[in-house]
Amino acid sequence: WMEGEGGCRGNPNACASGSLPPLKEKHQSGSGKCCSVVERSVETHTDTMGLSTGDQGKQGTQMGAPQPDSVAVGLRATEHISSGKLCGYLHKQGGPLKAWKYRWFIYEEKKCQLFYYRTAQDANPLGKVELCNATFSYPMRGEEGTFHIQTPERTLILKAANWDTKMYWLQQLQLRRWQHRDQLRADSSLPTPENLIPDDQHLLDTCPANFLPAVKIPSGLVGEEAANLPVQTNPLNVSIKHPLIELQNSVQSLLLRRPSQDLRRSVFWLDLFTTDNSKAESPNIPSSDIPTIEVSPAPVSPQSPAQSSESECGKLHDGLQFPGCSLSLPNGKKKKCNSATMPVDRKEATALERASRLQQEKLTLAEEVKAQKELVWLLHKALEAAQLEKRACAQFLAAEGEQERLEMLRHGERCAADLRERLEQLRCENEALQRSLGERDAHVAELQDSVKLLMEKNQAKQEVILKLSEQVAACIADPQRTISSECISTQTFRQITQELDSLKDDIEAYKTQNKFLNSEIYQLTRLWRNSSEQEKSLMVKCAYLEASNCQMESRYLGVLRKLQEIKALNAEQRETVRKLIEDALQENLKDVIRFDSVREYDEYGFKLIPDYEVEDMRLLSKIQALEIRSNNLLNQDVGDRSLQARWTQYLGGRSPDDLSSSPELKALLRWGIPREYRRRVWRWMVRSMTHSLQERHPDLFQQLCEKSRNTPHPASRQIQLDLHRTLTTNQHFSSRSSPALEQLHRVLLAFAWQNPTVGYCQGLNRIAALALLVMQNEEDAFWCLVAIVQVLMPQDYYTKTLLASQADQRVFKEFMADKLPRLVAHLEEHNVDVSLITFNWFMVVFVESLPSDILLKVWDAFFSEGTKVIFRYALALFKYKEEDILKIHDSVEIYQYLRFFTKTVTDSRKLMSIAFEDLNPFPMKLLRNRRAVHLQRLQAELRELEKLQKEYASENTQSKDKELDLITSEDDDDA
């Protein structure tokens, strides 16, 4: 039991049961402990408020059944509480919607049962609650006035108007149940132990009045006065569970125009202002004969005297009667009024009587109207049911033949079977829910037990802390005095005080030492920062010097290469140049670059320095490696860090699904995505392009893989052949036993089954391989391939005819003539067709044509802007090396240079600037129009070619037939 307003403060859970007002405690001398006296019934059931028998046993409370004398004392002590009728309106929670319904409750003393009605005027109850084995409780954080009555069969949830009314109901139910139990014990004359009541003082402590302090009777909310309260007219207040009882009560309310005196009524009807016949015949009554009303006050809590006085005044006004009438007291008894002491005038009494009668008639008529409305509603429902039955019978009788009637009966049987099946399903669901609820209840019970155990431990610790605190306070207040035999002595306390003072001095010393050490750490931190800044500046300077060295060495090798190409040199000069070149090529690149060793492969497994097939290109490879190193040293510190910061700021706090197309994102994608964010951004862009298809087929990739395992695809042989030709310079695909090859195989087969129009086309293996390297997941790589082929690229780009890819080559030539007229004229002069080089660029989106860092940046923009990016970068590549191409005047050398010149591009910033700035304007509308024109031309040429093929086939067939006829005729002549 925990004290405090609102119930138990020790349990913060809303579902915990609170107690009634605190018990009176009996302190035993010397022990300092308290015990609460609680009675035990004959059936060994403990009547408590919010605590079970087990809980009381844990608290060490000794309980026993009192002797008959104690019963009499307890009854006399609480006679003023339990002598009146306990009745009133309460809200009851019920129904499938758990709604609150207004019900009239009345306690039956003889059977210890609580009956409830819809209104106070009803004759038949809607139900009852057995209180003999019930437990009363209330939730700590529930609605105001809510309390529970839990029986072995069910739990009744009720709600009173306020806190005082709830506490009054709980206390009265407990006291009246005690009275019923004591009455049963007295009637059965059961023997009781003789040693439970040692003296009269202990007997008084066990009285209910001492056990449960009195609660003020709520005025007008309980008892007979509550019967005159207006009844709620809410249509949901009707009991659907008991329609017959509702109908009986409505019919009886119509038949009985005035209140009945039947004992089955749930309220005791009071004729508050009906006078005696003998007294009423005398019209003039002197004022001296008017009785003075004397009302015994109800038990009042000592904490609220003002409220108790107001309650008494209200009871005086409600209990006012005229001469010859009975006065209803709070204990249920009636007292005869004394006409000689009533201080009111006869005329005022007559007016008051008339007004009261009119008010009572008004309430009666209102109840009758309400009952009639309810009866009409019930009759209306019955009429609807009868009409439905009549309609069904009419349809059955209107049927023309037996076959139709039989079909109607079968339809009814099918409907009934469906309903039964549905009922069975609901029953199974209900059983499953009941099992789940049982398991949860068991879990909740275990948690409640653990919470109670922890609360008990906490309470014990608090008691120990409180006791020790009191002892310490006593020691501080009077150091010369010994507290108790168990406490420490004064000398020991002084020693502890001295040790405490010394510890305080040590703490101050440590604080001073800590301040000194903090200042030292601050100075060291400043020195470390200065040294770090100096080291950083030296590193930057070293990188700059190394980049300059690489540039100088690259220029030196370039000069040697140009000298090698000069044919005017004599033999000695040629030999000197050859030796210089050999010396330069024999030097190890790693020995040259001392600041930071060159990695052979990047993060995705691509080789940083390409290997050239031609032996004469080794010098060019060395020059390119030096240029790449120089650009990396000069640009990595400034460009990469600023781009990383911009992407971090843009993606910070955003989920992958929150990204949306915007000019800021478009600009960031053109500059490139950092490696740590590339997979996330690619997944979002691919998902945005294939969102509808993925929603319709969420498990498409797994289904296609399963299909590939069970059924061989016609293109599986070609796919198997192309696997070992895919990204041969990449670290992940260079080995035949690499797991990446198996993943690529599954992705290509799944796409071939998904898109039968394309199936498999050479070039898709390299696109899927790059997607697999970045996405690091087979399913993501599959959807990436779907997005490129079916969304980004035009239709028929990878089909057998390759119409769209051929059209793009013609469109690219037109753009090249517009943007690079000098280079186009130079290539036409030497009969060089750039389509032989650029066709592969467009088919695989520059895979294996550009260095990996530039290639991934091209793909970043390609996912955002589509095929226009391919045109921009293709033109930018020719613009980047335009001057070098113009210097070559041999067609074979031009073709040879165009095969590898894209791998010599090292400055990605310069290339991006050319693609997106120097080549502007580059409207997408113009690209679409030119593509449509060339597609029409190619389709016409294709149709013409097919026509020629058919003609040639027919002519070939005719010529073969003529030759066969000729041979046959010659054979006949020979014969």
C-alpha cells in the first residue's frame, strides 16, 4: 500500500492498480515497523482494494477472522455508512467498440450483488455482478473516476463522475461486502480463534471505520437523490445485447404512468411531497406545527470540513417534507417530521409542493416519450426484418417453376455456407487472438511481478537510506551524544570527519594539478597544430615540385619522340636519340616518383597506366603516366576536396528516396560523384527510371535467374564466349576463375530473358560489367542494364538491325561538321571515316575507351541527361586533340592515332569544360529531330535493301530452275 493522492506513486505504469485511501497504521513499540490489520473471510478470500492475497502475505500482514463480538463492534462503528441504499448512475464500458454507456447501478444487500439497469425507472436489470469473490482496483493514469471490478468470470470497467464519487463507491462496496460476510458468519455461528483479539484497543483498530477513513457522500450523484437526474438520450446507450429486456422495460414504462411500488424496481420511489390524508384535509396549519427537519450528517472526512457542510445543506434541502410525511435520512431510515418545529409558511410549502409535482410529472412524461421512441425504434427494426422476410418469400412464390425455386434455395444455401465458413474463419481468428492475448497477459503478469519485486527492494533501500540519513542528521546536530547501540561512537565520527577534511584538501590539490596539466596540454596542442600546418605546406610544396618534375620529364620525352620521328637526322644522331629513349624507358617509374608511389589499379580494379600493344608506344605510355601523375598531384588537393564537401552537404541528412532532380544535382553530376556516394546515387537514378517495372515485378531478377538455370537461352553460348573478352585489363575480370564472371553471366542471361526483343548484343557485356563493379550487387546491375537499354538509349539501339545506333553515327557526323569544321575537312581530305572509331564509343558508352576516372564521370552525367552526354563527350574528345590530329597527314597514321588517343586524355576538368561549355548551345530538340530524320532514311534504305534481296532471291531461284531444266533436257537427248 502506497500513500499519496492519485494512488500508488511507486508504480508509474498506467495499468497498475491503485489503492483506496491509506490504511491506518499501528506502530509497534521498539521495532519501528507497522502492520495493517485486514480481515479474512470464511472462504479464505482476502477482501482488499488493489492488492491480492499474495501481495499482503509478502508485506508480512497478519490476518485472521474476528470473533462475533468484534463483528458487532465493527457493524456499530460503520452503521452510519452502510445503513442506506447504495445506488446511482455510472458509466460502464462495453460492446465491441468499448464505448461508455450510462447505467443505473444498485447494490443488493441480501445476495451481495450489484445490479445494473439502463435507467432508474426500469423494472428488469440488464445484468448483475457477483461481489463475493470480486477484486476492486483503479488504473493510475486512466480517465478520472475510472475503476475496475474484477470477478473470476470477467472484468467490469466503470467510470464515476469524479474522484470523490469513485472513492465513495469503492469504499461502500468494500464495507457492504464486509457486512454481508459478517452477517453470513453470524448466521452460521462459526467458531473463531480466541487469541486473535488480545484487548479492546486491538478490537477498535480492526473496525472498518478505522481501516477505511470516511469519504464524503457525493451530493446528488449517489443514493436515492441520483434517481431524479436526467437520463442521457444517446442512442448508443441502448443495450444491443439484451433486446428483450429493453423491450419489456419500454412496454412497462408505457403501461405504468406513475412510478410503481414493485419491489423489483431498481430505485426506491420517494413521494417527497405527498402529505398524509388526515393532515392534508386541514388547509390552515399554524407555523408552530411545522416540523423542524433534523438530519443526521453523513460521515465526513476530517480533511474537508467545508465540503461536508455543503453536503449537509444539500441533504437538508433534498430531504425536506411536509407534515405527515416521512423524512429519508442518509442511512436509509425514515424519520417522522415534527409539525411544531417547521419554520416555513403554509403558502410557500403549497407552492413548493406544486412545483415539485410539476417537475416530477415533467420528468415522468420525458421518460415516457423516450421509452415510446425506443419502442418505435425497436418496432421499426422488427418491421424491417419482417419486410426482408416477406420480400424473400415473395421472390420464392413468384418463381415460375420448381427449377427456379430450387435454384433460389441453392443460392440461399450457398450464402449460408459462405457465412458459416466466414464464421468459422472468424472463430479461428478469435481463438488465435485469444491465445495471443493469453500469452501477452502471462507476460504482463510476469512483468508486474518483477516490477512489484523491484518496488519492494526499492522501498527497503529507501527505508535504510532514510534511517541512515536520520542518524547522520542526529550526529551533526548533537556530536556529543551517542545515537544508539548500533550507531558509531563520537570518536569514530570525529575520525571520519578528519578523513573527510583531508580528502577535501586532496581534491583541491588535484584540481590545481589538473589546471596546470590542462595548460600544458593546450600548449602542446598549439605546437602540434603549428607543426601539422607546416608539414601540410611542405607536402603541398613537395607535390608541386614533383608535378613540375613530371612535367619537365614528360616534355623531355616528348622532345625525344619528336626527334625520333624526324627523318633528316643522320645515323649518329639517330643512334644518340635511340640511346636516350632506351635510358628513359629503362628507368623505373616508381623510383622517379618518390613522394607517393603510383598505384597500379584504382578502386574499381582498372589499370591506371594502360599497356599498349605496339612496341613503339612504350614511350607514349611513359609520357602519359607522367602527365597523369602531374595532373593528380596538382588537382587532387583542391578539386577533389571541394567536390567532396559539396556532395556531403547535398546528401547530408537525406535518405536515398528523398533525392529529386534539380539544377544543383545536375551540376554536381557533371562534375562527378565521389566514390563513397556513387553507388547510392546510381541506385536512386536507376530506381527512378525503372520504378513502375520494379513495382509490378518485385522479384523479377530471382525469377529470371531461376528460369536461366532450368532453361537454356539461345544466346547463352555467345554470352559464354564474350565473358572472357570483357574488361581484360580490369583486376576483377582478368582471371577465368573470378566470381565476377559468374555474376556477369547471370546478369546477362536474366536480361536476355527479360527483353526478348534485344536478347543479347555484343557490347552489353561491358556495360553490365561496369554496372556490376559500381553497384556491387547482381540485381542492381541487372536493373542498371535495363535502365540503359530500355530507357536511356533509343529504341532499336541493340537490335539485330542496329538502326538507332547507325542513325546516331550520321547525326554525330552532322554535329561534328557544325562544331569542328577544320577537323572534318582534314579527315575528309584523307578519306577517314570516324564512324569506324565512334561506333564503339556509342554502343558501350566509352567503356574501355577512356581512363576509368573520366569514364565514371561520363556515366554520372549520362544517367542524368541521357544520350546527349555521349554526343558532348565524343565531340569534346576530338576538340581536345584537334591540333594533334591536324598535324598528321597520313590516313593510316590517323587511324592508328584515333585507336588510342582517348586513353592519352588526362585532364578531366579540361575535357568536362569543353563538353559542357565550349560546345554550347547543344539543344536536345535538335538532336531528336536529326535522329528522327535519319531513322526514316535508314528505314527506307532497309526496305529497299530487303526488296533487292527478295528480287535477287527470286531471280536466283528462277535461274537455278532454268539450269535444272536445261540439264534435264540434255539428259533426255543423250538417252
